[in-house]
Amino acid sequence: MSSETSSQSPKPRVAVVFGGRSSEHAISVITAGAVLRAIDRTRYDVLPIGITADGRWALTADDPERMAISDGALPSVEQIAEPGAGGVLLPIDHGRQEVIYSEPGSVPKDLGDVDVVFPMLHGPYGEDGTLQGLLELSGVPYVGAGVLSSAIGMDKEYMKRVFASFGLPVGPYTVVRPREWENDPAAARKRIVDFAADHGWPLFVKPARAGSSMGISRVDGLAGLDEAVAEARRHDPKIIVESLLRGREIECGVLEFEDGPRASVPAEIPAVSSHAFYDFEAKYIDSAEGIVPAPLTGEQTARVQELAVRAFEAASCEGLVRADFFLLENGEFVINEINTMPGFTPISMFPRMWQASGVDYPELVDRLIQAALRRPTGLR
């Protein structure tokens, strides 16, 4: 839509939804701030909606500067919610797209229709298919993966099962479900130790359904295992244990174009000497610098791009995905995971890879909104 066209007809209204109840609340706020800063206001009207850490939906200030890390302090929805703000309600009736604002003791106000939702939520209760299901019920278009692919992308166990069923290479792993650890921790611990005997220490103990490297521990021996399990279970009662894959960490972005998904140039996450692995602090506080484009051969680049698009299709993804790989010492790629709503600040790897591929940040945001507006809700 050109600026001339938008001046003659109503602009699409984009609700940017962020925050949420997961441990990635602050990362979601940071990401949303970058998107709010980039959305072309001559083409779109914007409605920022934050979800507090306890699950309350609120109108927030449209102020990206207050949504960034400041002196090492992480932002929250509570800090930018309108003072004394009431609750925000999305429609649940199919075909109704108005947003309602409600304050105690006052008549609810109709804030107008929303044409598309840009869900910038990370982690459970937003990136895992729950919000996507609500939007499907109401028939409101939204950016990114649908219900099934969001759920697959959040659960590392079932993600790996899907990839393996489609012939994608995955690394060794084992899963400990909540009742296993609660009912017989000795047996669950023995299974992890047996896994280590087969594949070697160190192991990485992770929440099965979390992101941003939250709750992940590197375990070099039996002595640190229980503490690592406790830390992972603090984020998710189901944990996944993976063996160390020796090689280079390579990432590749996938973006939905009019003619289908395409892969970006890949990037490399170099080893961070001050961290045991690429953890939360390395990503967001110390800002570990990825290499874009990754120093790969033409054949290696083509291979990882092919695998990234295959992973996108295997999980029935839409809109965007960041696919993370290991390039092993034998030259083979192994897929580690996909992220259906990756970190999305201008310095995050997904936008940087697309910048190097010829799609700058504002265009990237616009393409995602346009793809959501083109795509019908419901079964497809």
C-alpha cells in the first residue's frame, strides 16, 4: 500500500502484543519496543498492548525508549502501562475484531477494530500456540506461526521428533517428564547418567518449553546434575537433556515471501570465552557478537539454507523462523531447534541475517505484517 493509497483509505491497525507470563517477559518487551520503533506509521495505525507478568492485559505507552535495557535493568510491562489503566479484552466471537477497554465502575469502551495482531511474546503463554488459538477463535489475522507450529516450536522434545520424522538430522537427547522426576527421581537420574555413559559428559540440561537460554545448565559430572535439573524445572517441569555436539553454532533465518519461504544468509555464534555456553547473559547483557554472514563455503551455505527451509516446512511454520544448527567437526549439519518468534531487536541475529540478505529492519516488519494480512485464519 503506497502512502498515497493510505491517505485515501483507512490504514490497517496493528495491535502489538508483548510481555506475558513467561520467564522471557523482559525480552518480549525489548523486542516489542524495537518493532514499535520500526513500524511505518504512515502505513499502519498501532495499538500497543502489554500483558503483565501476572497475566493482566493493559494499554501501554507507545514509548519504545522505555522498553529497552537500561543500565543492565530489564524492562517490564508494569513500568509502561498507562497509570491506573483498566483491562484490555480481545474479541472471542468470530468475525468481531474490536478491542474493548474496561475500567472498574466505568462503561467499557470500544477502542476500535484491529486488523492484525503482531504477537511479540516469547515462551509459554504466548509463543506456544495459546495466544494463536485465541486469535483463531476470533478470526483475527496475526503474524507468525499458527497453533500447531507454535506448539511444536516451543516443545523441544516434539520439535526433535517432528524433525526426525521428516529426515532432518538431530543430536542425541533424552527427556524426563514431570511425573518421572517427582515419583522416582533415582530412576530418572540413572537414565540421565546412562545417557552420559553412552554419549559422554558434559550434558546440557534444559527446560523443554522455554527460550532465550533460560534455565539451561552445562553439567560436567554427576555432582552438578540435581542442581541443574532443579534449575531447569524452575522454568518447566519437563526437561530435556542433550549431549555436547562439538562444532560451530550456525543460525539461519527463514522468511515467508509471496512465493513461499526463503532462507537468509547464515550467521555464526562464536564461542564466548567468558561463558560456558551461549547463555542469557551472553545474548542480552554482554551482547555476544554473531558473525554475519557466517564464514562458510558456498556448499555449506546452500546446505544449511536448504535444511532451514525444510525445518520451516516440517513444522508447518508461517511468517518467520530462526533455525539453529551445529556444524560438526565431520562437516555435517545437525539441527538443534527452531524459534518461531526469535529475538527481533535490530541487533538480534534474525534481523541481522536478513539485513545482510537485502531486507532491512523496517521492510522486515512490513513483510511480516503484509504476510499476516494475506493469510486467512482457520484451517489451511
